[in-house]
Amino acid sequence: MAKTQLIIQNGKTIMEPVVEEGIVWETARKGVPGKLTFSVVKDKALKLEEGNAVRFLYKGKKIFFGFVFTKKQSKKELIQVTCYDQLRYFKNKDTYVYKNKTASEFIKMMAADYRLNTGKVESTGFKIKSRVEDNKELFGMMQNALDLTLDNTRKMFVLYDDFGALTLQNIESMKLNLMIDEETGESFDYTSSIDSNTYNKIKLARENKKTGKREIFIAQDSKNMNNWGVLQHFETIQEGVNGKANADALLALHNRKSRNLNMNRVFGDTRVRGGSSVIVKLNLDDVKLLNYMVVDNVKHTFKESEHVMDLKLIGGDFVA
């Protein structure tokens, strides 16, 4: 039995076309839909059209369910196909005004409006007092709701499509018992920086309509300000937001170096998707890494003889 199984449905017609080796599945932690790309051999029996449902299984495991969006023919006998999962419809633009909803309630509302299937949607807990989202992609609206949740609760959630069911999960529950080291991958490159998204001083401002004065909330780390200079994040907040708690939460999130690690041709594991966390063990000069890192995006390549993945990993604490 073949390890890879690709099924295309056109109306009532079910097809298992001859597929060229090298089926690619890509997912990211946020902002893009899951993507499946492959090339099929053209024949008279193949009736392939945009909008056709596509299922992909590997060793019997359900990997991807989505729809054909693009066909491209460059060789006479091959058709290159690009499919996306349900999150592709989050690229639609719309306007929403909502009050006292959690991010999880908001996603259920949008999914219902666009006739999308939902699966396990974890409760995010934090009620967003009021929000106006005008002429924006659903992706952007959803990310704003998740970012507000993160700022106020320090809890990060990941939205993804699980074989045809929109799923929202706390990133802490997406940790895998999987270790990646120099032996499991072909090559890697690592970067640490304080140049992007690192702040050791948070300054929030709010207009108090009752007093007519501006209220300022500050959270800072004097030690890191001495080490790195002042790296300040400033924003205005709405009434009803707990300024002190928000500033403290933002400092806890951003008062650290950003860490990025790319690893190529790692032994494949179908559990790994954007938002998963894996244990990384690497010796980097005088720094040793043995910790969880979050998969920012992953590209799986499936063949009959091998399954490898290219990973972009972020975060993680390093020990000397």
C-alpha cells in the first residue's frame, strides 16, 4: 500500500490521480492558510476543476483537507495544483462591530457567517469590551482579537484548520514530545536580536474623559535598559482597559531577545504544524540550547521513500 494517498472529489466523481513524487504541505503559526501543492499526471479520466475538494493522507493519517485554487500546466503531461484549507476564506474583507465577546466567540461568529466548519474552539476567557473592524481581512480581525487576549492574559492561541475543522488551541497545549538536534536535520542557521519586537520599557496612555487628563502607565526593566539602552513601546489604550496590568503583561512578553532558528530537511513528523512546540537541542559556540521552541512555519515534503520538513522556529530560552 502506498504511503501517500491523494483523493480529489469533483461533484460525485472521486479520483485518485497519479501524482508525481514530492507532495508539499505548508502551515504557519498565524496569518496564512494551510497549503498543499502537488503535480498530477494528466489523462482522459482526470476531471480537475477549481473548487474541487482534496484530501491528503500519509500512512493512513489525515493530513490535509481543502480545495483546489490554482492549476498550472507547464509540461504536456503534468498539471501543478495548489490547494488551500478553510483558512483561505479568512482573506475575505469585511466590517465587524462587536461588544463583550471573547476571541473564541468572535471566530465562531465569523465561521457561521461564512459557512465554515468549526471543530474544537478553546475558550480564550478574556472579554473584549468593544471593537470596530472596518474593511479588513478576517485574518487581521482575528489576530487583533488574539493579540488583545495575549496582551491581557499572557495566553497565546493558535488558529488552524484540522482536516476541515477550524480549531483554536492554547499554544501551551500544542507542545510535542519531539526532540530535534544536529543529527535529525541537514543544516541550520540561528539568529538572536534585540532589533525587532524587543522592548524593555512599555508606556501606555489613556484619556480620562471624566478628569480631562491623560493617564500614563509605565512598566520597565532597569537592568536591560542599562544593557541595551531604552527600547520603548508606546500605545494608547481604551477606557476600561487595566493599564497597569496591560503594561506589565506587555513587558513580560517583549523584554527579551528575539530568537530565530531555521532547520532544513529534518526527519518528518506529521504532528508538527505552525504553532506546535518542539524540543531543540543544539550547541551554538558557548551557548547550549535545550528547550522548547515554537514552530513559526513548517514545510513538509512527502515522498514514498522519505518524509522531511523545513522548520522556522522562534522563541526559546538559552542556557550558557
